[in-house]
Amino acid sequence: MSATVTETPKPLVETLPPIGDPHQYDYDRLPTYVHPPETKAELPWAELVTLDLEDYNRHGGRERLAKQLEHAVHHVGFFYVRNFGLSQEQVDEQFTLAKSFFNLPVEEKSKYEIDYANADYNGWARPGRGKADPVTSNIEVFNIPKFTKDFQGRYKQPDLLRAHLPEIETFSRALHSNVVLPLLRLFAIVLQLPDEEYLVRQHTYDTKSEDHFRYMLYHKRTPEEHAASGYGQTTGHTDLGTVTLLFRQPVAGLQILGDDGGWRYVSAQPGTITINLADTISHLTGGWLKSSVHRVVAPPEDQWQYDRTGLLYFARPHNDTVLNPIVDSPVLEAAGVKPRFEKPVTMEQWVKAKQTLQLNPDISAKKFAESADGTVEVLGGFRDRKYK
């Protein structure tokens, strides 16, 4: 796939106070991020398909890639892509920015803290809010919304990131144009929709939606903390959007739940992005496209000395998209899929409801405690499940 981003409007210009020394945040002045070594432990690895997006624009390429995807999107919900039009240097620069951001003092990061109560997740989420009894969460996050007029001026960033917003915007837009949109066209082929742009029209970049780019950090734990946490870091869950893009991270810990009830590790394949399908695309297909259950557990002991840094992009449809099953798919019609909600629910409503549970562990814990079956209603009769 070409490294050229196919949809690149002029960056939004926002009047902000000048940065003191414009060169103090140059990459050659920042501590370079170095990936930790891969584990030598023998682990049960998941067997996942890899799509080479370089084939996408070749004659018959889309049909070949869609054929590769059929089993993965219906039964697994996870796969890899390679040749996505970003250089390794661009990827490494984003890891360097993530490392430098998380190294900022807490007093600086707290200026950009998210609004937990209103389920507004853009900005910084401090570690320690979510309980992983009997130890607190070790996860730290910084979310950056789309670079569109809907979000212009709503969220601020520290000078470190302001100095690199043009690169961050280019990177984010490239992920949307070079990965998300091609995948949506492949999904349309798999579903035998009337035209390949069917899902793309619900995911245009400049229309308001809750897509965001994320820097993420799992802080390393001591042996005592690992033991106290039961060697788990997050419980099994599904993501709430269309697809999630995760850049290669050698610290093993990401696992997916198989149909046999077993958990298998997702390996760090060089030069790839790991893709997982999420709730929204599953809602739009009545569950036919699989929103994969996954979790992050403690890494093998030979990686306990390392933090686990992540770069992610979360793609979501327009906020006004109604999450009813698509009616123009012969595949879905033959499967007899049904709506997953008891009433019409928009993407904006779905995000608000599920983020309220995710960002407020006390609310979530109370709702699950009141439930007798390990599920909780998120919205419109749809129930989410808690996994180990």
C-alpha cells in the first residue's frame, strides 16, 4: 500500500500560546523508545491470519483479501495487517512521544485529565482508578480525538505533544485512510453488500464520531504485586467501537478467548498492526461479525522488568449511526440475524453508556453486584458480560 495518505485535508490551525523553545521537544532531544526483548517463554500462541495490504490495489486483490478474512471476522475477531503505509521511523517516533508523555510529572499530566463522571475519555487517565483487587490498576492512558472541527479547541495537550501535533495528525489520518477504510470495504465484500462503500459511508473522517488515537502504558509490577493481583491486569472484555488497531508490542500479555473457552496469547509480529473487531460492527451485523473477547495478563517472568507501552487507534462510526443490523446483506439474511437492542440506539448513546461503566469502576461494580448472572444491562436491553 502506498505510504501516501489518501485523505489529507489541511491541518486545522488553532491559536495557542507559543511553546518556549520550539526545539526542546525535537526527537533527537527526547529519550528514544526501545522495544523490550521478546519473551523466551513457551506460550500458547493464537494462530491468526495476516493480511498484506500491498495486495489491496492489485487486480483481484480485494477479493483475495476478503477471502482470507472470512473465517477470521466471523469466528475469531482478531487478525494482523502489514504494509499499511507508515514507515517504521514514524511508528518509532510515536512510541517515543508516548514514553516522553508518560514520563511527565503527575502535576503536569493532571492538567489534561479526562472527565470520568461524564464519560468523556479524551485526555489523560491516571493509573489506580480501576480496582484489580487487592491491588489497584497499573494502566495509564492518553487519548487524542480526531483532528476535525467538532473537537477543535475542546481538548488541550502538553507542550511536548503540541510540538508534534502535525505528525500525530498525519499518523492518525493515515491509520483511518490506509487501514480502517480498506478493512471496511473488505468487510462489505465478505457480507456481499450492494457496494464496497456501504460501511465506509458510516465512517468518514470529517463527520463527527468518537474515533481516537491512544498512548497506553501498563506499569511494571513487583513480584509481590503480580502475586497479589493473581497475575492478571485486565478482565476479559470487548471493545466498544468498530475495529481497534494495536501496534506491535513485544511484552507478552494480550490474550484472546477461543471458542473452546481457552485463552491464547497474541504474538508480536514484526511490521504488523494487530486488528480486533469490536462491539459496533457486531451490532451492525447482529453478531455475525465477531467482537472478540480479550484481556491483558501479567507478562512472563522474563519480562517483568519492563513497562508495556501501547499505540492504539479506535475506529467508530458516525455518532448518529443507528446500531440496527444491516438489511442489505444476503449473508446476514441467510443467517437470520436479529437486532441486539430492544429499541433504536445510536452510536453516541452506545459510547456514552458503555464508557460510563468503563470509566467509573464503582458504578460498574455496583451494577454487576446487583446482577445474579454475571451480566449487566448497558443500554436498550443489551447486556455485557464480565469475563475472567
